[in-house]
Amino acid sequence: MNVQVSARVLKQKNELGEMGRSVQKLADTMRDILSEVKRSANELLSSGENLDKMAQQSSNTANEICSSVEGVSKGAISLSLL
């Protein structure tokens, strides 16, 4: 958002100058808000990617534990058959 009110309008001491200053203030505030939204969106994206990686690691660890438990179970069954 790139809105610039003319300096000539901003210097006026009448309603037009007041309106110009208000429009400029609104544009500056909107620019700040959009910048913050963009920063927050990038942060949210990064957090989501980190969460996805952590979920994948948790899934891999759970699969390894399941495999280990299965191996122990098979070993226990084999020993009980002896």
C-alpha cells in the first residue's frame, strides 16, 4: 500500500489539510498492520513446518518402538515354546 498525500495538502490549515493528514495517518496505520500480518503469517508458516517435522519424528519413533516391542514379543513367544 503506497499512498502519499501531497505535502502541500498536509500543510493546509483547513478541512482539506485535516482530511489529508487523516488519510495519510490511515495509510500509515494500514501499512503497519499489513506488515504485521505478513510477519505473523511467515511466523505461523515456520511454526507449522516445525510442527510437521516434530510430528514426523514422533511417528518414526513410535514405529521404531512398535518394531522393538514386536521383536521382544516374538522372542518371548519363541522362549515359551521351548
